[in-house]
Amino acid sequence: SMLEPYQPEWKQLAMRSSEDLEEGERFYVLRGAIEVATPAAKERVLEGVGSRLVFLIDWNKARKRLRNFLPNRVAVSVLENAARMEVGHMAFLKMGGDELIYQALDVAATEYLRHGEPFHTAVKNPIAIDCFTEILKICREGIDAEDSIQVVRDRIVASLTQAFMSKIRGNLGACRKQAGLVVESALTLEQILRFFRLRKESQEFYHRSRERIAGWENEADDILNRVRRKESQKPSGLPVRELSGSVDDALDNIDQAAYYLDGLRYRTKEADAIRALSDTSAILVRCAQEFYKALSAASEASSRRSQEDLPEFFESIGRLDQLTKKKNARQREFLETIFEMSEHSGLVARLREIEGRISVAVDSLSSAGFLLYDSIFTPGQIGN
């Protein structure tokens, strides 16, 4: 494929063998011809063909080294990419070849590969091709710059980590979809309470909103089940099941809060309590939005190795913490409000159930945010 730009006409394929080759393997000899019109064109073709053929030196040796980590066809694609980039594979072999990668994997793969698990089962194409092409490029640049083996190995560790973290981005994508459903549900719940406060009571509106929240809750359950199956088959190195479970808990509680609103009417004795519920619901909306932003920032930045590149994530986690404290203050105010309604025990029980569900939803999102922080942005995984 490296000679395709010159449009050779292939004429004969023959098999040969040589004891001088590694393991005395057989090899193929392919003959062909390239037609040129002028001497100048011939010079250009010869120069071009020569520049390509130089990358065939020790091609088979490099391919075998790469096959310790990649399927054969993927290893060939890596070598072809390196040749097209004029990086080649000789620097990779001089730097230690597969042994260099094994050393880097000892550092980069501890959280992402089971013992004895091949690299290609954890990282799929095209990420695997891009990763190993980058590794060959790092080796070439290391040779040119006369870098130490340690410097080159550290750069390879970073490249491998980026590849592993790409798998995490995929797993976080499912959680992000769940988080989007939480935002939609929290906004809908807030709208129901706003209608109550404005005395725009409509059973049709309530039931339509309730059905939407229930549908989103079912969708979140399906996502959680898929995450559990995927993590059981191939763990990502993160507590993704726990993260997805916390997000699902938030939506479950929003769904239950909406359920207990059925039949509630805005009356004078309920006005202060519903106003307090509406305030807490607004906090839930902001928590859902901040968690979604934090999860999005984590997903986008998961291939980086410096926490300095993650201001949006840290800001959202900080706001989640502040909103949780604000919710706790509102909760105390709510309890003081319903204390004065003690003679209406049935109504008080329902209002407390609604507030409790909203409060648990906020706490679930806050816990999920800090779980994400603790599990991803630690010195061993992203960097100091």
C-alpha cells in the first residue's frame, strides 16, 4: 500500500525461505513494474520508492513485537501509519521494542487491565491504532532529541493512559445520559410545584408531567442495567456502577416526589409549605445541572493528566457542595413550617415525604459528584 501512489503493475508472486531470517520463516517476493514517461519522472519515482522501501527494513521484526499487544492486521496498520508519517519503526526497536511498552504498561494499566489481559481487548480501534502510532512517533522523537529512556517511557505511559481513559469516557457517556434525564425530571418537578404556587391546578398537566418523569425514570433504569452488565464483563477501573446507581437513585426519588404530589391542592394552610418545597426543588434543578456539567467536564478532560486543565469540573463540584448545604438550611426551614400544621397529620406526612424525596435526590447527586472526584481525579490516575 505504500507504493500505491506510483501505480505499480504487479506481475509475479513467489514464495521463498531463508535460514537467515528470524525463525527461518518463509516470505513472499512480489515483482512489478512502474511505467514512467521521462527521465525526470523516473528520478522522482525512484526517489519516492526508495523513501518507502527503507521502512521495510525489520518490518517483520517490528510487526512481531507489536503483535504482543495488537492483532496482526492492527499491527500492520500501525506500521503503515508510521511509514506514511515518515516516523518508521526502527527507533521503536532501538528503544527496546515490546519491552519498553511492557514497562510502560506496568505503570499505566494497573487500574484498567486484568492480569494477563491483552491490550487490544481493553482498547479498541481506532484508538488502539492511534495510540501505538503515537508510541512509534514518541520513540522516533526521543532518538532525534537524544532523550533518555526514562523520558521516552514517561511519554509512552501518558499515551497509554489516554487510550485507557478513552474507555472511561465511553462509560461516563452512559452516566451523562442518565444525568441529562435527571435534569429534565428536576425541571418538570419544579414546574409542577410552580403551577401549584401560581394556583394553576390542572390534573391533565400534572398527569402528563408525571408520565414524562416516570418514562425518564424507566429509561434511567435501563441505562443502569446496561452499565452493570458492561462493567461485569469488562471493568473500567472506575466505580461506574456505583456512579450510575447514585444518579438513578436521584431520578427514583424525583419520580416518587412527583407521585406524592397527586391530588395536592394549593390552600392557605399549605401555602408556606409548598413555597418551601418549590425553593428546595429549585435547588435540586441547580444540583442536577451542576452535576451534568461536572460529568461532561470529566468525560471531556479524562485523557488529560493535569488537574490544572479541569477548572470547570472543580467549579461544578464546589457548587454542588454549596447547594447541598443550602438545601440543608431550606430543609430546616421546611420542618419549622410544617410543625405549625401538626393538626393536619395526613397532609403533614405527605409534605414531609415530598420534601424528603427531593432532599435525597440532592444528596444522591452530591454523593455521585464526589464519587466521581475521588475515583477519577486522584494522583495515580490523572496526575498531581
